[in-house]
Amino acid sequence: MNVNDNYVLDILNKFIVSERLNKSEILQMVSLVSISNDLSDLKDNLKWETSRVKY
């Protein structure tokens, strides 16, 4: 995903609001957005990262 695209930024902002992400989750999302192909891929990557941290 290209974070320089306004459409992508709008999607990411809506995702942040809808999921009520905290600061650390937002920072994690920013690091994963460049390797994600779309929003569902980003969600999967975030789930994987959070599960990896817990265990």
C-alpha cells in the first residue's frame, strides 16, 4: 500500500477510528502498511504481529 496516496490514507484513518487503535498499534500499523497489499492483508499482518508479541 502506498501511504502517499490520499485514498490509502483515508482508508487507514477510517480503520484507526473504527478499531480504536492506540498509539503503539498505530505505529505498528505504519510499519506494516508498506508491506501490505490491501486492507485485509494489513489486518492479517497486524493480527500476526500482536499474536507473536503475546507468545
